[in-house]
Amino acid sequence: KRAREQEAVRVIEDFLSVLPRPVRVETPQTLLEVRIRAGKRIALRYLDREEMLDETLTQDELARLVSRLLEHSLYAWESELCEGFFTLEDGSRVGVCGRYAVRDGQIEALVYIGSLCLRIAREVRGCAEPIRALLGRETGGVLVLSPPGLGKTTLLRDAARWMSAAGLNVAIADERSEIAACRHGVPGFDLGERVDVMDGCHKVEAIARLLRSMAPEALVTDEVGSEEDARALLDAARCGVKLVASAHAGSLEDARQRPAIARMLRGGAFAHAVVLGGRAGHIREILAL
């Protein structure tokens, strides 16, 4: 735990060190998010508060910052940038937006960067303990719901650890390299001894390959919501695999308004919904489906 906390602090310090002017963070251990917008004050979000700094960056400085974070190799991350993000080595996500080049309705490249958002990946051991009873072999799938930034991915990490410790072979479809923070195929987070990760692959393809090759008893994936996701997860559920996944929604009622999620719920992919809200990591309600 201490090593992961130190890693999170190191990532924050490294991120801030590439700014053209020094920025001081009082309690990096509780920092969740850094937002930088061209010409606007830098915003910091902590567990218990938000802070606006006096420092600002020009658009050119912001572009140089992103280039340094990508080791001056934007072309190597072109597909990620077109999706609006890239992932750092520890699993922290940097969201990026600005002016995109579009041809025939398809995004081809990010041309000008206007703002970015660093979301710190943290390991919170024990955060899934309140839902431990739902993570057994016979308890059905679990769908974690919340708006962005409230700890869904952190909860999935700990859920994978609990299931691994309970003796389940767990497969993780980690499309954005955030759940496991793999480097060279090896997870950076301690997810347990019985966990296999398919990293950087589209989750639908990853799920199909994991089912064929790794014989998982449980499968974990993040940010589901498309019709493709629904087909893949329902297929896994019909194979007898326990699903633990997350989706963006403020409530179960909101989730049911999303057609693909409603289809998964009707199809029996999940037996329980866990809704986060109020503050980061807070489980607001646990609902049987």
C-alpha cells in the first residue's frame, strides 16, 4: 500500500515538474484531479475540496506539456489522442480536448490542444469490502454505477483482488490500461495471484479472447455502455462467467435509460447494482436486480 501511495505522489510530482513554472500541492496524498485549460487558472480537486491556483498556461505551453508527457512522440499515441485521452504508466488517465481534424465524419487527429485533465489512479485496498458478499462464485454479476470521477475503477481493482483471494480465476479486459496499469503485459497494481489481464485491446475483442484462451470464472471491465459491449458481456454471462463492470450513470434509473445497459440488465448479466455518489469512493446504495 505504501509503495502505491508513493507511486501516486511520484506521478503527481512528475506531472507538475514538467510545467513551465513550479506548482505546489499541499497534500498530494489526497489529490484526485488536475485540470489545465489554456489561459485559465489550474484547478486541483482533492478528496475533500477544490482549489484554484494563480498559475496559468498558454496554449503553446500546454502543447509542450502534453508532448513531454508523451515523450515527444505524439504520433505514437495518435489513436489514444483521437479518443480524447492517453494513459500514464501508473494507470492515471490524461483527458485531452481541443481542435480535431475530421474527414468524412471520422476524427483523424488532434490538431490544437485546449485543455487537459489528469485523473490520479489510486489503489485503495479494502474499498470493495462493503460488497464482498456480492463477489462470491454464486452471487451473480455486479454493475458499478456513478458519474465520472467517483472511484468506479478503484472499486473494480479491489473487487478483482477480493475475487482472486476467494479462489476465482479472474480475467480483466483493460482497454485503457487503467484498471491494472500494465507495462509490457505485467500489471503495475497488485490485483491478486489469480488474475490475467488483456491490456490495450478493445474490450469486446479482449472479452472474446479471454473467454477462449483463459477460461475465466470472473471477468472485470470498465466503462461499458455500447451495443457491442452488451453483446460481449451477455455472451460471457451465458458462458457462466461472473461479471463485474462499471458504467456511467447517476442512478439505476438513469442506467436503465441507456439502451445497451437496459439490455444487459434484462438479459441477466448482473444480479446487483452498486451506486457510488456524494463523494469519491462512497457507496450510496446496493440494489438487487
